[in-house]
Amino acid sequence: MSETSSLGYEWFITLDEIKNYNTEELINFLHTEENLKLDNDDFEIIRKEKFIGRDLFGLSQEEFDHCGMAYGPAKRLLGFFKEIEEKKSRSRSFLSSETLTSNDKYIFSETVSEHLQKFLSEKLASINQCDDKNESYLIYKDLNWWTSPAVKVGIINKISKPYNKPAEGLVKMGKKCLEFIKNENNFQVSYRVELRPINDHKWEYIMQLDSVTWFDMLHKVTNDFQLTLEIARIYVNSIRSECKMLENVQSDKSSILSKVYCWHHADCIYPPTPTDETPTDKTNNKNKNVCTSKTVGNYKYNPKRVRSSKVHNPNYETPSIFCAGLAPQQTRPTRYCNWYVEKERIVLEEDEWICVSHQDDIRDILICANPMYCMVNKPDNHKTNKDLVVDGKFWEWVLGYFISSYLENIIHEPPISNPIELLALNFGKWESTEAKDSQAKECHGHLHVHIKPEVVKAFENAKNTAMYGKIGRPKQYNIQNCIELETHRLLSLEMGQGIKKINEMNQKINKIDQKINVIDQKVNTILSEIKNIAIK
């Protein structure tokens, strides 16, 4: 198999699984095998002949010719399935070598140490077991973080009607991630959930852990420094090998600069937050961390320290969309969220949600809860990322309306099979670094939607000024994780290992020199004795 999984760990596909594929599953599977170079005509023949997985094992060239398939793709398919049958199973792997499995035993190439083979064999025993599986999605039983900080959670088989089914799967996967983080609290410092397209149909749901924390936890679990280094280096090298130089796409539009807006508008027009009493039912804040006593973290309530309402500075623009929901703080009392949207960055307002362009000129649209939605007394429709990741209505709107309806209407021609590169929600420090209020424990939630350059061009053609010039490459999270892992752990530790090996080699060389000197002395003694005998 040619494809290397971006997940960074083993994903075994057994022979029986391939044989059990129905027609569409078989086509989706073949879509991932880029080296086969199959096109839509080939897939239509497979669909027309109603081939299923087991049909392609043992077919002859003549039988393929009878179906009308060209000689080239037919020959490649025959060789591909013959190779699978001979090897019993295949593996998409982060390892730089091919890994096979047979009779519940894993066979690794010589490039993988015996110690690592044993460790992986023990940890990967249940990797293909599912907690929940249906036509729309599958969720893996175990979250395997031992071989990579990119943890595979599940698969969305297809984003199509009814959208509540894939949305249901995303909610279950989100809950599984939050439960994992709750139990493995060392990973709470920073983590991310990502939804990446595998092909035109399937998407993979990944939980990305902080790579440095992952390294430390892996070392704690294995209690083997060399093994931890080996696993981490294989992960980094696999990400590097997948990196592709993307074409530098230019835009003929210039981005629209935003005006300077009041960054604490909720504080300007509403009285101070009631930090010494429970919020009223009218505050739409599901966070259990809001202040309900006279102590907030390390802050002790003091009536004399309660601030007065702030006065709006006329030099700043008044944001038309802002949030007055309650946001618990890290080292100070609970206060208003104060999140706001610059008018110049609004891409779309629809239902309960609002889409805004990134402040930088990159292909990243942020989807957030619109705080003005169904406003009663104040705009307090405040949803955090922990709320969004398990919100079925949110995912149904993203999949059903934003991706499948809105973007399709924007992108008229030429059609793009999948306009999305990545969907991501950040948590912990990765979330707070992007927040307008860095002191907030959980800021106003936003889903990152990385779109393709062609989509930005379509937005510009549609005269959506919020997306003018937003053509730059968005943050490459996997590359960033590798850089942090190499900078803070791998380079210095591997350098230390190298110096240690050099010192050991020098010691061995010194011992060899000493032995050579001893041999020289013995040779000289023997020659001297021979010379003396010859003289006599």
C-alpha cells in the first residue's frame, strides 16, 4: 500500500475486512491507493459490474477485459490484490517500513528494533476493535497514544443526508476525547481535535496531544529512554516525509483592514458581573466553573475591589456583535467574555452561528456561536469549545449547511470535490493563545475551517470582502507539533546520546591503542630475542 496514514500509528486492514467490503466501500478503499492511478471510468466499471471486495481476488486478466476495463488499470488491480493475498494483510503505518500481521502476530522489518517490536505488538493488539460502527461512522474502542501524539478516534464514512447521523458520530467522538482527557489529566495542558478528509468521502477524527507532554508521558509509561526516543523520532520523520511543497497561490485582491474596536464593550454597557452570587437562569452559560461563591481560584472576593462599569472610549468603534456571557478566569474573578467580531471580517451570519475570516491573511474561517442569537437582556449565547465539540446541532449545521450548502453555492464552477483541508478545535494553552482574553479559562469557542485556495478565489469572485486576500497557508498544526517536539526534547537528547556514543567509541579506541602498544612491545621483545640468538 502506498499511502502513509497521517495519524502517525498503525492502522491494520486485514484480508477478511477487504473481502467483506461492499461495492462503495471497495471503491472508497481503492481511492486511497494513489499508486494505482485509477480514474472515474475505472470506478464506474467496478460500480456497474457490482464488484465487492472478495470478487477481485483470483480474477484473471481476461475477466477484467470482458468487463471493459483498460489493460493498464486491470493489470495494476490484479497485481495489487495478488500482493495483498500473498501477504495476508496490509498496514498503513507511520513506520518507514512495511508492517504485516498474521495469526495475531505482528511482523516488522529489520529497521525496527526488537524492543520496539515487542512494545508495539502489546499495545496494538486491539487497534481495530470498534465501540460503535454503522454506515455513517465508526468509533475505535481504544485510544492509542503510545505510538504517536496524533490519536485516532474514529472515521466518518460520508458526509451526506441525513446530516444528523455523521453529526451524532462527531458528538460521540468528542465525548470520548473529553473523557480521555479527564482520565489522563496530564494531557489537559494542550490538545486539539481535528477532522481531516482521507479522500472525497471519508474523514478521520484525530485527537492531537501536546507533543512534549506526550513524550514525557510515554517515557513515564515505558520507563525506557531509548525506546521513547525511537518512537518519537519515527513519528517526526513520518510527518516530515508527508510534507509537500504547496504552490504559492497569489490573490489579486487586498485584504480589508479592520477598524479598531472596543475590546471590553460588554463591560462598558453592563454592570459588573455578580462574582459573589450564582448567575441567574438568564445567563446562557453551561460552564460549571463560573463563580458561585465568594472565592474564585486564588482570588478572594472583596466588595471594595469590585470595579465600576467601564466608560466607552469614543476613539474606538462599537462592535455590533459581542458577547456578555460569563467567562471564568484563571487568576481573577469571573467577568464578561467580551469577545467581539470586527464587522469587516464577517463572512456569514446564519441561524445561531457566525463565520468570520482570520485576522491574518490565511485560508482559515472561524465558526462561532453568535452571542446576539435570541438575545433577551444581553448577548450571552456563550459557547466554549468544550460545548461545541459535543453539540449535535452545531455539527449538523457545519456539515449540512456550511459545507454542503453554503460553500457549494459559493463554488459554482469549476466544482471542487472537497473544499475543506481541515476542521479543528483547540483546547488548553493552544486555545488561550488565540483568545482575545488570555486570562479566560475557556474563551468563546471557535472552529477552525482550513479551506483550499480555490475556495478563497470563489469567495473573491462572489465579492465577499471579508475573504479578500485571505489566500495564505494556514497554520500547519502537525509541523508545529514536530518542531516543538524536536526543539524541546529530541535534538538535545539525541545530541546527548550522540556525544555519549562518541565518548564510548573513544574509550574503545583507547583500549585498542593500549592493546596495540602491548602487542608492539611483545613483538619488539621477540625480535630482540631473535636478534640476540642470531648473533650468538
